[in-house]
Amino acid sequence: MKDSVAEEHLYLSFSHQYGDSIFPLHTSISLFLLSYCDCKLFKIFLVPTGENADEQFVTKNLLGDLEVHLISRCQLPVVVQSCCLPAVVVKDGKFCRAGLSVVLRHIIQKTYEADPAKKNVLELLGFKKTCLKACAEVSQWTRLCEISIPLAVEGFLTAPPEHCQTIPPDILQLERKLGEPVRVHNDDKIRRQKLQQQKAGAKAAVPVLDKEATEEGKTVEMQEHPLPSLELSIAFSKLLVQEVSDAVNREAPNIRRIKTSDLPLLERVFAEGLYFTLADIVLLPCIHQFLVSSRKQGKNLVNLPLICSWYRRVQEVPGVKKAAGKCNMELVQLPEVTSAPEEQLQDISSIPDELEKENEDNHFIGGPRPTMTKLM
């Protein structure tokens, strides 16, 4: 980091500890991203929401190798006092970035600017760097990741046992989202490659990918789990910052002549599609706490097969287990979950639509967050 670069301060709320997470979950999410990016560019302040926060307790148990300072609400810079945390401000500056998605995107961008070799960090922003860029006021997906899921999990964990018998509707909505077909910018090309793979007896190019990963010494986690599909091979080639053409073969002429409507659909690998993005980083601490609590209560996760598969898959991403270890997040190994009966899945699919209509304005936090480009 250059001396001429102004120091930036990151302010996070702290209410309490539950298990291996700091609450509110927005704070756990922010700390997890900092650990994943190995980012030490920000001076971090925890802002207790109560009167009796124990600084030694917080720093000893929850923060890994991050240096964190406690500060009371009244000591916050004036520009931050009127904002919902998390928030980032340049030291002695008057411009404040507030809101989870805005702050997380800023952390990613600053990490890459400081070390352009961390291309895997920049890839978290997705195609055209738009992951979670649209604010929650206009994007249902951002709203689900940034607001609805964290609040649903916090409510689930703090509710009396008799009120925790049902899965929160927002979790069911995420389950449905994970079952939707994938659309990516090179959708047609990848679907043709998938068809060619199916016709060739599902022979993926995974061995080539594993060989390259071994030669470059970039990951060990991938070696332990063979990738069963074209979607997975493409997803992990992206994580290794390789071109897709390195992981898959060019389609045959007869495949290129097939109509797009006749091509097989792509299966969802991560939250937003084929690639690991910031959305997965945001969801992981929340879903982790929900699954751990559900298992302790002896709940059957049969209605959440896609969420369970996603949770297992995210653990295979290079760097995730290391970041979780820094945050004292003990990721669990879930057994394979068989799909729920068809009638149960139909019940699940009907819940989220009602939820969106009834709770459109519930739990709203913050106001519009236009980008500087739009303001100019």
C-alpha cells in the first residue's frame, strides 16, 4: 500500500456473539470477506449496540488475525453517525460509503487495486463487475442476499424453540432460486459444449484442469473432490483464473448446427450461476449458522437439497476453508440430502411469491445508494 493512499476506516456493528459468528450477520459477512481477500487495508472499528461490550472477549474469540478497535456510537465521525453500518470513510474524510453490498464491493476493488495479482478477488464481482451492484431497493436478488436472508437467519436463531419448527420463507425462496436455470453471457456456447459432453458419454475435461492446478500448486481442495459436470469444470477453471477454453473442448460441427432451443439447460453451481461471486460470500455465513442450528435441533433438511449441495460445493472453493478458519467458522460436512417429494416442492415454490408481495417493504434498511457515475 502506497504512503500517499489515505487510510480508510471500516465501521461494523457488534451486538453479541452466537456460536462462531458475530452479530449482526452483516458484520460476520464483512469480516469473512476481509479474511477471504486477505485484506489489511482498512482500520476496523466495532461499534457496540449495547453498553456492556467486552473488548478482550471480542478480539480474543472472533477476529482471527484482524486488528479491531472498539468505539462507541457517539465517537463515530459525524458523517457515519447517521448511516446504517457497515460503513467506510477515508480518515478525516466527508464521503461515506454505507450499506453491506456497497462496502463489500469497495473492499474487493481496493484489494485488487493494492495487489493486481489477486485476480480471483476481482472475479467475485462477476460478469461486467455487476454482482450486487444494483441496490436492494430495485433488485429483488440484492434484497434477498443483503437484507432478507441475514434477517431471516437472525430471527430464526433468536426465536423461541416453538417458533423454529418451520423453515423461514426467505430460506425457501433461496432454495427455489438455486433451482432456476442458469443464464450467462456465453450461454449458447457452454450449452453446446454440454450437449457434446453428454453425447460423448459425459467425459468432462476435469483431468486436464486438475493437472494444471497441480502443476501450478494453486489448490489442494479441488483434488479431493472430482468434478462431475461441465458446469463445475467451467466454474473451477474461472476460480483458477483460466480461460474457459482450457477446461472444455470446442464443439463438433454437428453440435453447432443444433437449434438453441434444443440445447440442454445449464445447472446452477453457485448462487448466481456458474461462477463463485460476492453473493456466495454474503450467503455463506448466514446459511452456515442456519444449517448448524437446524442440525442441533434435529431438523430434517430434506426440503433444502439445493442449499445443502451449494453449501458443500462452496467449501471446495480455494480459499474458503482458510478464510473460515481465520474467522473461527467451523464449516460442517453435510450428508447427501435426497430431494423432497414433488408435492412438498410445489408447496415450497408457492411460498416465496406470497412473501415478496406481503413483505415488500418490511425490514427495509437504508435509502437509495446511487453510484458516483450516476451522480456525475
